[in-house]
Amino acid sequence: MARTLTTHTDKTGRVGYTWGMRTIDWVDARVVAIDQTRLPGDVVTLSINTVKDLVDAIRRLAIRGAPALGVAGALGVALSAVNGGDVRAEAALLRTARPTAVNLAWGVDRVLAKLEHGVEAVVAEAVFVLEDDVRRNSALGKRGAEWLVERIGPRVNVHTHCNAGALACVEWGTALGVVRALQERNALGRVFLDETRPLLQGSRLTAWELKQMGVEHTVVVDSAGPTVVARGMVDAVVVGADRITANGDVVNKIGTYPLALAAARKGIPFVVAAPESTIDMATPDGDSVHIEIRDAAEIDPPAGTPALNLAFDVTPADLVTAIVTDERIIHGKPLG
């Protein structure tokens, strides 16, 4: 079942890429998704038939990435409706499977609003959210690439963190969608990526995607990322987001904030690539966001030693050069 990126060359000689399988999909009234805990060693798909199993996949990060979680939330409501379950109760369970990423609740709520119109309407809305993710993130990637080339020049070296690629969406990525669009216009140099402790979403997932794309890339330990920026090895930092608050604060994988500080000190762009669904106008600022704390076992502390396993951090709005979405480029704050 494993498929990867296929390449094509247009008349200008530019190389393009087509992602050969979806990270998450709706097939025969069930949710089908890549099990991201098995990468990069094995490409294994999950066939998910119940909301309980979907919640489990989300919590153990088999399904992860803000846009993919939004789609998972949407498809989860459809799955509950098709199965004849208590849709509202199961939707409530889905909403809280991961508390920090706003897209999950957004996807649930959008499809749940169609419940009074029947199962077919619920499924149709969920499938629309799925297909729309591809369109929106493709547009986002091209917009971000154009913005970077206009400000930096014809060749851009990028630093990124965690995984904001096709694996975090349906087909296209957000931050890696920008990288992918730069590659397609022959404007990409080298990508530096943090390993992203403790579960190594960078060295396991992002490096795997970049290899499939044929992109020159280098993995560094998380604590080395700011030094890569400080030494002038990259022209821009491009990351995704799990929530963007009304004042422009950005909540993303732990380790993002130090990169923003380094970019500000160096005077290079710190760019956040995220769909409009990641913007949460109902939350005023980053201090108001519930930051998920995950099991200390993920970081394997010595016996008897307490550990604080924060999953996300907050980058203040004044450190963000631009937020690139599927509809616009936002400079400054607030967002309203």
C-alpha cells in the first residue's frame, strides 16, 4: 500500500512533485490514515471504524498535524453519524482528544452543524473539508514561496521545526508546502530541520518527506537550531502552527519560540504558514491557550526524577514577520 512522491518535469525544466497517497482519507465509510508512529521505517495505513479508535489514533500521534487533525475531527463526526452513534457525545470526545490544536475542534464543529440535515449532509460536509484542505494548503504554499522569493532572492535556505508537511495535512503541507513550492520554482537551497524532541517528528517525518521530494536537507538537534540561524546558514525560518490567537501569538511545537528569538536577533524573516482554520479569533492571546502536557515517559527521565513534557510553546506576535494563510499574508497584530 505504500506510495511516495512521484516527480514530473514541466516545459521550463522545473521539477514538480505529486504526493502518491493521502495522510488521511474517507474510504468506504471509514477513516483511512497513515500511522505516523511507524514512520520512517514502515508506511502502514490504519483502517478506523469507530470514533473510539480515531480518538486513540489522535492521542498517540498516529494522526497528527493541525490541518490533518481538523480533517480527522470532521471525518470523525461523519463516522459517528454513519455508525448510528450518539454523535454529539462522540463529537465532544473528539474535540478534547488534543486540547491545544484548534483545528480539531474546528473540524468537529463545522460538520456537527450539519447534523440536523441528516447523515448524507454530515458526510458531504466532512468530505468537503477533506478535499478543501488540499486546495487551501496548495494555495498557501505558493503564496508563501512567492513572498520569500520577493524578499530574499532567487535561492532561499530555510530552517523549519517539527513536521508541517504533507503528513500534517491531507496531501500538501503548510511550512513544507512553502518548501515544496520553492522547490517547484527552482528557488530552494538547503533545508535545515530540528530533530524535534521528544518524539522526533523532524528527523523521523520531515526528513523522510524531504528525501521523497529530493530536497537537500540537514537535521540538527533542537538546541542547535538557533545557532544555525545565528551563523547565517539560513535565510528564513518557516514553521507551521497549531493555533494562532486573535492578537497574533503563535502556538506551535515546543522549541519554536527559541527559533523566533534567533531569527529576530539575526534580522531574518520568521514566517508562520497555516490555514485560516488555525486562526482562533475567540482566544485573545497565547496566555489563554491550554498547553498540552504529555506523558513524562516520552522523554524517559531517570527513575524518581519528575519531568515536564510540554508539547507546545507560544511565540509572541511581535516576533512573527508574517503569517501566510490560504487566503492572505498577515503582517503585524492584531488579526481582526
